[in-house]
Amino acid sequence: MNHMEEVRKLRAIVEPHYNCAQSLLVPFADVAGISKEKAMDLGFLFGGGMHHGSVCGTLTAAYMILGMAGYGKDEASALLRTFKEKHGDEMCRNLLAKSAAAGLVKKQHCDGLVFEMCEYLDNLFNSRES
């Protein structure tokens, strides 16, 4: 199963709930060099912008994955710049408010961000291997 297939599978599970950060960390545990169980634990408190609307959990998880995969500040800065250009913000509460105003339900919004980040990471990692 590739990363996107696993991400989609996790986002479809209702119980146990995989938050946005866990939904990236668990499939990318292989890249990060940790077990899926450790990835689940690591991401637990990062969903919902650290449970208080702070930085989006998909972005936080992606930063953790990049760091554990040996990437540095340049790649992290490029990721943040790309994310902010596309979404206008990196704060969970602001992203959710914007999507709600556009008529999207939270799950649909968060699923979209998780899928997008998975694709971004896979493209980055595949370009390094080429």
C-alpha cells in the first residue's frame, strides 16, 4: 500500500479517529524511521492545531516528517510558503473558518489538506530519489 492509499484508509476510519497529524505521520512512519504505533502517539496532540486552533496539524506533521527524513530549513520554508500561498494562512482556526464560510464541512476540509500534504511529501521524496 502506498502513502496515499494508507492516508485515505485512515481518514475513512471513524473509530479510532486519526486526526490530521496522525493521518500523515502513520503512513510516513517508514520515511521517518519510526513505528506506526510511535507515529500514532507522536501525532496525538497535534490535531486541530494542537487542540486550540494553532498551526494546522497537517503542516506540523509534515515538518516532523521532513525533519526525521533528513530535510532542513530550506525544504520546510518552501513547504510553508507553498501552503500559505495556496490557503492564505497556516492557522487551523483561520483555515476552518474560511472553509466553513465556503460551505465545506470540517471533515471534508481536513481530508483535503491531508490528501494534499501527502501528495506534496510524496512528490518531494520522489524527486530526491530521481
